[in-house]
Amino acid sequence: MEPTRDVECTLVDIIDRILDKGVILNADVIISVAGIPLIGINLRAALAGIETMLDYGMMEAWDESTRKYYAKEYAERIKPPLLDGEEILFHAVGSYHYSEGIYSAWQLGSLFLTDKRIFLFRKEPPEILFETKLERIKGLMKKREHHLGKERENLCLLLDENKVMMLHTENMEELKKAIEKQAEIIGVHLKEPTDILLGEKPLFLTKNENIIQTEKVWYLLPASGILGETWKSGKMYITDKRVCWCYDFGEKPVFDIPIDSIADLSVKRENMGNMLKNEWALTLSYKNGTTVFLGKEEKLNSLKMAVKAKIPLPVKH
């Protein structure tokens, strides 16, 4: 910083000079009371913009310590919350299928398998999105599904009380083998679940209730809160007691009516909006209203015939 002297300058000139060139202040201050000097202060200060300070090497210590502080703070914040003595056996980017009420989505995070549990951890903001102890896992099975127009494999975990959880990661086979190995170490016997155990036979069935027909179709979820009407993919079930629809692997039906409450049903092409024109639709008219399902023509006709076979209706073709 070279000393300079200007004859006159404005406030803008001063600020520009401080930020760009810097200012060195030397001052001797004496504080007196009633003419008696009590306190002496010797000041030496450098004022400049941060970039100028760093260029002259005057803030390197501050810059380095600050970087270390924030790096340490961030590392602590994103560290997975492990239990005492817990050992990580598998770690990869993964996702968990969350379903609650009308909300259903894949939640992304870091998937951890330890010697005690499996959990999905989100770093920002820090939160465990899903976790279960290994003792709760009763069976494992890989299952293929269509996701965003592509087919992929998910890992289905059968937990106690017949709950099913779906996980996904690119290292699916490695994760499955790691769970099986650790389960064997801790003495947990894993079954090889069939499709029936993993949701093909829904958990909401009552005693002596039998499925007549089931197909994968789209259902228009009614508006709820800030969410408007939304088309969702799931399964429609025709049983000997009712007609219902639920998400894949869902436990509770979102749409559920007694089969004998159906007054009429039809399958024909419908215009459901700007994006859904001339689609095949199954329209159900029942005691409390009307609802619509979309799908392939043969699937919808199969569902219609299942209802018609159970309860003869004046169905219009």
C-alpha cells in the first residue's frame, strides 16, 4: 500500500480508495479528564477491501481459519447419525418410496446399511427419511417396475406386521447381499417372499374376502389442501365385497365402496383434459357419486365384466 496525498476528494473517492488501494491509519490518542491525561492509545490500522487485503497477504490467517471452521461445521452437519459402536457396511446414493394418504413419492438421500439397521439420510436439511432395524426385516425380493418411462429394479423389504418398504440404488445386488450376510450374522432368517407377500395380496382384505379381479389403472385423486386433482397410478381391486383402489404396495385403499352400491358402469373413450384426450376410461356410478379410472381398453373391460358377473347391472356398451 503506497502512501498518496490528494488535495481534495469526495466521499465516493474516499470509499473507492479504501476498497481499492487501502488506507493506513497511525494515531496516538490521549484521553484526559479535567486536563489530566489518564489513558493513552496507540493505534495502527489498515482499512481495505477484502480482495485487497488478501492480495497483500494481510488476511490469510483469517481466511484459512474461517475456511477450516466452516468446513468442519459442514462435515459435522452432513455426517450420518450413527449409534454408539455402529459400523457402516454399505453406503450409496439411494431412494425410498414414501406413501402417506394421497401423497406418494420417491425420496432421495444417502442409503446406509450398518451392522444394526438400514436407513436413508438426507444431508440438507439433515433428516433420517427412513430407517428400520435389521431384526424387523423378514424377507427380501428384487422387483422390476416402470419409473419415469424406464424399467428398473427396486429392493422390497418385508417387515414385521407385513409392512412392505421399497428402496432403490444403483448397487441393488450388492445391497441385497450385504443385508443377507448381516442378517445371517445376527441370526435373522430371511424368507424369499413371493409376490403375494409383497403386496399382490393387499393387506386391507378382511377375513373371507376374496379377490375377483385386479388391474393396474390410473385414478383421479380428489383435491386435498393445496394439492389439486392429480392422476395417480395404482391398482384397482374387485373383490366379492367391494371395489377399491390403492397405490402400489399401499396398505389402505384411497377409493373404497361396497360392490352392491354400484348403480352403473361403462367403458368408453373420454376427454379428460388438455393432456388426456380420447383416453379409454372406466366410469363407475354409485350411491354417493361418480368416479373415473383410465387404462388400457382390455384391462378396463376385464374389470367391468368382473363387477357385472358379481352383480348383474344394466351396463351400456
